[in-house]
Amino acid sequence: MNQNLTKQSGFSLVELLIALTLLLIGVFSVISMQTTAIKSNSIANRLSAATGLAQEAMDDIMAWGLSDPRINVSAANAIYDLNGPNTSGTNITIPGAGTFSATFTTTFDTPVTGVTQVVVDIFRVTNGVSEANPYVTLTSCKRTT
């Protein structure tokens, strides 16, 4: 009788189940990591869009002339039109990022006489309603004299 035929070795069913379990744990970890990366990328996209809108609004406000009445008075939460003066509505929708609205606050002669502090707030808009807290806030100062 040939002894090689009776002493065959291989994987047992238990070893196979352990290997498959470890493989599945690895696959599920990669899927979880990808899901987290996609969500984080979406948040970063919205934040980048909102920051760009805040910078655009601030640049526009900083370009207002010294005689512009909007910069020479204190005003709280004035609506800033993100679409420009010749369009309807003040909200803007950015594909892939969402809908945003903006306000600005000017504080005349603060923190120094002849200086106006300008604060631009960008809000996310959901179902036509702006969120209560700003998504992005940008602050700057403009000399007015």
C-alpha cells in the first residue's frame, strides 16, 4: 500500500472559515474608510464654496467707495445679494455644494476712529430657510477717512 495516499494534508474547514472572516473584516474596513472619505470630501467641497463666497462678498464690500453710505454707518445683518444686483433672489446655488445666503455687519468707527469693521456671514440654506448659525464668517476692517 502506498502511504502517500493516506497522509494527505490540506486546509480544514475551520481554517478556511477563519481566512474568509479575516478577508471580510479587511473588505468591510476598506468600505467604511471609503464612505468616510466621500462624506469628508463633500463637507470640504461645501466649506470651500462657502469660503469662496465669503471672500467674494468681502472683496466687493472692500471695493465700496469711502462715500458709500453702506460702509459709513453701523448696520447689523444686512442682506448681501450673492447673485448680483440685476437678478432675482439673494441666495445662490452652487452645484455639488448647496444653496447659500449671506449677510454683512458693519460697525462704524470700531475698533478705531475712521475704521469700519466688516463681518460677512455665509449661511447654508435648506428647504428655502437659512440655518441659524453661520457656516463661514469672515472679518476685516476698512479705513473710512
